[in-house]
Amino acid sequence: MNLKGNHIKLRALEPSDIDFLFDVENNTSLWEVSNTLQPYSRHLLENYIQNAHQDIYEAKQFRFVIEDTRAQQVGFIDLFNFDPKHQRIGIGIIVVSKEQNKGYAQDALKCLCNYCFDHLNVHQVFANITEDNKKSIALFEKLNFEKTGTKKNWIFSNGIFKDEYLYQLLKSDYEK
């Protein structure tokens, strides 16, 4: 199984990722997409990393570190709500702001879709994206994800409600 793209490599979390994970998880500008309400302690995140080895069939989720060609961490890409019976899985991605617009997100998303369809044998991959997240919408649509639903007033952030879109990619519509 190859978890490498043209510009990135995906790998499991390691104890040495603690500083990067701490910075990303405690970046309040990202809390809206992660539904975070309070900061994470270093101790809690260290425990998370220690348990990150759990099998996706058991945990129903898995977080990958996105590394660039210099082996520097540039973001995370997560699988969540894995449902082997219905052959579907959710996907979420974050690339830190200073590393955006370099093709890392597209490369990582394509790589992980290959993994999901070929290795996990899912029928579909889905993502939840707020209506104002234009970069994510463009990214997912570029890889043939289709907007199939709208959750009205789903996310309350900064004093307003936002719609959240459901994007889906069926294996039959995926182009490697």
C-alpha cells in the first residue's frame, strides 16, 4: 500500500508529533471545523498519540500526518465514522496556513481516497464542509466529490448559524 503522493507522504502519528499536534489542536481559528470548545492539554494529546495505533476497524477512525518532501509536517488528514457494513467513511483535512496553496491538500486527499477505495474497500467517502469554506469546497469538487445535501443552520460560530454541506464521492465516480 502506497501512501505517497507527488508532493506528500501520509504516515501514522508518532510521539515526536506532539508539538505540531498541540499547536494545531489549540489553534482557535480551526475550532469551528473540529467542533472544539476548549484547549487540549499536552498530557491529553500525548495519551491520544499513545492510543492512535488502534485498528481502524476497532476505533472507526484514524489520523494521518501529512508530510512534505522534506519530511516536515504540514497538516493532518483524518478518517472518521468508518462503517464497514455500509462501506462508507468520512474524511477531514487540515493543512496549516503557511503551507496552504502548495498542492499538499489535493495530493493528500487523492492519496487517502485511493487508500479508502482500494484498501478499506469502501463504496463511498464523504465530507462535511461549512458553506463559507470556499477552499475546501473547491478542493473536494476538484476530485469529483458531489454536494448531495445541506444541513441548514448546522454550525453556530461567531454568533451566527452556518449551513453545512454534505459532499460524497462514490467509488464508481472516482478517477485515480
